[in-house]
Amino acid sequence: MGSGWPAWKPTRNGQMFMKWKKLGKIFDPTDHALPNGCVEFAQSPQALVCTDFIRVYFATRQRDAIGKYVSHIAFVDFDRRLSRILGVSKHAAIEVGGLGAFDEHGIFPMSPVRDGDRVLAYTTGWNRKVSVPVDSSIGLAISTDDGRSFQKFGTGPVVTTSLHEPFLIADAFVALRGGTYHMWYIYGTAWAGDPPERVYKIGHATSADGVAWEKEGRQLIADRLGSSECQALPTVIHFDGCHHMFFCYRRQFGFRTDREGAYRIGYAFSDDFANWTRDDARAGIDVSPDGWDSDMQCYPSTFECDGNIYLLYNGNEFGRRGFGAAMLER
Amino acid sequence: MFSWRKLGRVFDPRDVDIDWMKDFAQAPSALVLDDRVRVYFACRPAADSNGQFVSYVAYVDFKRDNLLERINISKQRILPLGERGAFDEFGTNPASVIRNGAEVWMYYAGWTRCESVPFNAAIGLAISRDDGATFGRIGNGPVLSYSFDEPFVIGSPRIRKFNGTMYLWYVAGKRWIRGDDRPEPVYKIRMASSSDGIHWSKHGADLIDSVLEEDECQASPDVFFSKGKYHMFFSYRHTLGFKDRGRGYQIGYASSSDLRAWTRDDAKAGIAVSPDGWDSETISYPNVFDLDGSTYMYYQGNQVGKYGFGLARLEADS
């Protein structure tokens, strides 16, 4: 690569880092009228770049009749520089599931990907259980109106539990490459403690049609905090000859109240999609000394628009008061 | 038309004093051994303080040359329940076994408990290396789980092997209906095939037409090959009110030449409830097998096997 070696290109000597310019919090759910009477939470922002704007899907929350949360997917449209809000969806982008369905008690998050004239949405559906609070699986919904509304592909999930992934299948991110659909997602490995807390790791699956998936069946990203580390929401982007994965990670316990145990943004890179080298120090972004992302950073999502690479993410309290953005300095 | 001669009830869980086998002997499934026929079934300890049950797999052995003579019973649990949060944390019911080389493979429906509906189910695999006496899981998750067109309640597995391919007949939930007491699932008979017994390909269609109502529940599809075609005995009932007389399980029948297209004709099943006694209200969960020149059927009786299962012998199938 010679003199063109970019400053953020991962190298083995540990000297080069990415650098993100924080754009601050760009969306606060309490400033807007949201679908289904949702007031707080705008979690796991994920972008769909459209002709004249950037549509950002997020999960917001409603209280149900027994006082528990149900997550719904809404979206907000920004101009192509993420500097101005053009509008907020009046209806949920996808209906939650019916009685007994995998997504009966909420959808969070939703990941859009363009596939020809369609937009595919990979959803994480939640259903409540008795001995543990919840389980989840990954569903598919399809839009033919540029991401304004989605129809579910069946009432069940497209990726769910399997022999060595017994629960908590979630957080799909899908990319098409060379005619193959690649999915990065998370799977649960343990419930432990009282009340029970979960552990989950990042995995990878492939598909020829986006519907029938074959899991690779291994943990993709090495642990940094030991075997009980929780890894969530992988997002993958390719630039400058390298695949970059951002995700978030935390401790199994104390992550809600202890700043040190809370979500941070992790990073890994790969030359071949198969082998990933974790090196969180290269992520180039960390919590701020104060403000909306001072205790926690989570649910990252990267995308490119007009030659700029953006990172959307949530801050404190898992995005109760919205999401922010950062732009890669090149 | 099949013609079955009932040989009576062969096992009643009230006749044994095993605490985890207090109630129910459901879904009998036979494994023929050298000197005996081992019949697996699902049983339950007493209900917990909330009135809820778990279910275990057990077995009872009968003399091969006298299927009415019981010679052994599983005194210890042969498969523990699943781990916390897993699909089989609260039950393993029913089970179906098949020989695979020196091993015995058991496919079972695992049960978990949910908030808005009482339960969910998926199909697991456990393997025995001691001729079916004890089993261990090869993973903590299911081998056959939910999919976009089979959203929940994957249960009632029956494992068979034809022409080198392994087949699972099972049921898949279609929807939950709000009943008077609690939601009840509607489920239909489906099929999957596999070359190794671990990676399964779903056929993806209901196999058996419904006759009682659109929401007829179908269960326990038991398939065997005889006289040039495939035969399926299964159970069916109304979805709601199935504890009322006339709405509970009966045994149905269908046949097929290719395992995919099935013609239902319940009148040919040739077995129905008795005028009185242990199988006078409902019969269900048939398991048909050949033994030493005869064809037999195990099936469960009243109250979905609460008081055990019985045996019938095929007299004619003309």
C-alpha cells in the first residue's frame, strides 16, 4: 500500500488507530411523538441510505398492560449529513408477533439491508419466559417501498436455537458479498445467577437466499473479559482493503449500575471474513468524560454515505434518551 | 381395513412405587432387544406447589416371547431435564428411539414454560451407549427447532429410517387459540429428513388433511412400511374442550406411496375406544412395530395416558 497507508488501517505494530469525530447525540426520543405511544428509548440505531435522506431505524419502548416493556421499531429520517431531522415515522415499521410467537413481546433491534429493489429487515424478536426473563430469535421482514413498511416472511424465525446454540439468538447484521448472504449475530451460552443474567457471543452464518441459513458454529470474536463476557450487536463494514467489525461488550453482572462493567465498543478486523483479530484499542472511540455517553457506549452501527463513514451508537442507560453519531476522520 | 385385537393394558404407573413416575405413562415407543421389548414412555412426578408438572422419559421391559410379562423397569431417571433457559428445562415428552450402529438415538420433545402461553416445545436428541438404559445429550439445544413457517410447538417426534434416509415425523404449531382456561395450540403433522440424524431438512407442508375442524390437533405420527406402501397411524382431537367426551384423542390412519402425499382414511385404522375400562374415553399415541412375525400396536388410554398404556395385535389388514 506504500504511502497511501491509511491512518486507521490496522497494523501489527500497534501504532495506528482509527479516529472518530463525535457528532454528539443526534436524536432524543422524548423530543418527538413516537408510534404506539412510546416515549423513551431509541435503541440500536441502524441506517438505510436513501436517495435524498438517511433513514435510521431504532427500537423504542411501550409499557404493556402488566407494566413490562414491549419494543417497537420506528425510524427517523435525516438529511445526508445527519445534521437535520426531516421526519419521524408515525407507525411502527413492523408489527410485533401474535400470541405465542417468537416476537410477541417486542422487536429490538432491526437491521436493514438492500437486496435489489427490496429492503430486507432482520429483526430480533423477544418472547417472555418463566424461569428466565426472555428468549429471542431472528426474523425476516421485507419492504418493497424503500423501507417505509415491512411484511413479515412467515410468523416464525429464520434463525433460532440449534444443537449448540440453545437460546438467545439475536442482533443480526447481514451483508451481501459475492452472491452470498453473510450474517453476524449473537447466541446465548449460559444463564446464571439470581436473578438470572445471560452470556452471549458473536457468531456467523451464511445463506444463498437470505432465508435458509447455515451457522458456522463457532465463537467468532475472542473474549476480552473472560468466558462470561457478553458480546452484542456486531456491525461489519469494508473500507480501505479491510473488513472492520464493531460490536459492544460488557460484564455479565453489574453492567446496569457499575460504569466499569457497562457496555463499551469493541473492534475486530479481518482480511478474509473468516478470521477476525480483536483489538478494541483500535476502535478509536470511547466514553466521554461527561455527558450522554459518559458511562456507557453500546449498539454500534456503521455505514457509508457520500464518502463518509459514520458510526451510530447509544450512550448511557442503553439509549433511554437517544442515540448519537460519530464520523471517521480520514 | 386393519383389524386389531386388544390385549389389554400392559402398564399402569400406579402399580409401581417410583417417585418420579407417580402419574402418567404416555406415548409408548418400542425398542426390540434380544430377549425383551423395551418400551419408552413419558411420566411425571407429583405436581409442584403451583400445580405444574415436569415430565421424564422412562422405560419398562417386557419379555420378548410374552409381551404381557413385565420383567424390568427404569428405576433411575434415564435422561435429566435440560439446563436453565433451555428448550427442555421443564420436560422431555414424548420420546422415540432408533438404533444407530452400536448406539440408540432418542429424539424427544423438550418443554419450556412461557409467559403469555403455557409452554413451547422443540425436538432434542440424546444418545445411549448402553443399549438404551441411559441417555446423554450431544448439545444443550434442539436438533429441530422453529422456522419461519413452523413458528412454535415443535413436538411429538417419531424417528424412522427408510432406504438409508432418516425421517422425523413430528407436529408443528400453527397458532395459539385463547381457550377458557388457557391458550391452546393448534398443531399439524409434518416431516423432515436427514442423512445423519443431526442436520434436518424440513419438508415444509402439512401432511394430513384435517377432518374434525380446521383447527384439528394432530399428534404422534407413527409410520411403517408394509405390503408396498407406507402407513401412518396418528392421533387427532379437537383443539378446545378436548377433555370433554367426544372431543378427545382418537386414532387416525393415512397411507402413502412416497412418504409425501398421504391419503387419510380413519375408518381403516381399525381401533377405537372400548365400551368401558382404561381406554374407554380416549386412545392415542399409537406405536406400531413388528416382532417375530406379528405386528403390534402400543397406545395410551384415558386422560392422555394418566393410567397407562396397552397393547393390541394386528389380526388382519385386508
